[in-house]
Amino acid sequence: MNPFSRALRARPRTAITAVKGDREGIEAAMPNSALFLDRDGVINVDHGYVHRPDQFEFIPGIFELARDQNAYAALTRWMCERFEAEGTAISRVYHCPHHPVEGIGEYRRDHPWRKPNPGMLLQAVSDLGLDPVHCAILGDKISDMVAGAAAGIGLRILIGPRELKKREAACEVVADLREALTVLRSRFAPAVLAERSGGA
């Protein structure tokens, strides 16, 4: 077993997926934008160390929202293929195998990509030529929101209990993916409509 796959057994909690807008929707008006999705807890139900398709349970509404060296890579490919089968695509997947407590060997340390650090998001912004102000991050943990804020992500959406709305002023708090989609549409649809009508 190579060190990388051993490190993955430490449960790569930090996984970010960049989904660029479709050509006729958000991306048409805002070509340098993306939605960053945390995997465990947003794309799939967080059952712990999910590393096989039979353990992977999509959260209802995820497809509507976004339109083999190791088990993690195989699962990631499978997840991306499922998104494509649903008529949307994932531009790129980033993950951080490092963890200051659960990492193994050289992976037992903090890392600029490990949330709440913004390194992973900053790398995606650079790789994909994005304008972070016109991007959104959707996550289920405060660390997702902290990383998004540090990376300059313009819209941060936290899936969580209603009582968080009172405490988390730096982000939108929603109950589920359907509510997140409503927030995304309210924020980005006006820009798309304004662009289509010539900025009026």
C-alpha cells in the first residue's frame, strides 16, 4: 500500500468540487464563476469514510442544484460520471489527504489546503481562471464558510439548522439543497437576466 492510499484511510474530510455554470445560465453572464461544493454532507450523506459506490448516498436535490490507484479516485470518477449522466459536469475535484491528528506519516500535519485554510479554493480559482467574488461555496460545516471567506468567495451557503441563521451572519444558512438552489437563483439569476437584456 502506498503512503497516499494509507493517508486516505484517515478520511479525507476536505474535498471541494468546482462546478462551472452552464453556457446558457450563470456562465453566460458570469464566465469566471463557479460553485464550490463540499463532498461529504453536501453531495453525499456523510456516513464517515465513504470509499465505495455502495456506501455513497446522494443527497436529494444535488443533481438539480449543479446539473485506479485508490478507492477515493475510483469513487470520485464514478461520482463525476453520475453528474454527467444527470446532465451537468464537475470541472475539477480537489482533496487534501493531510490531517493534523488523523493523518498517517508525512500526512499528519496541517496543510494550506486543509479547511478552514483557503488553499484548495485559491488553487481552484487559479486553475479555472475564476473571479472568486462571482463564485459560491456550499458546505455543511463552519470550516467550509471560513475557507470560502478567506478565499474571497462572494456567496457562502451553509446547510445547517435554522438557529445558525442568528449566529452566522457571514453566510446564508439554509435547511437543505432545495433552499440552497433558491438562494443561488436569487443571487445569480438577476445577473443572467440583466446580461440577456443588455444590462438594463
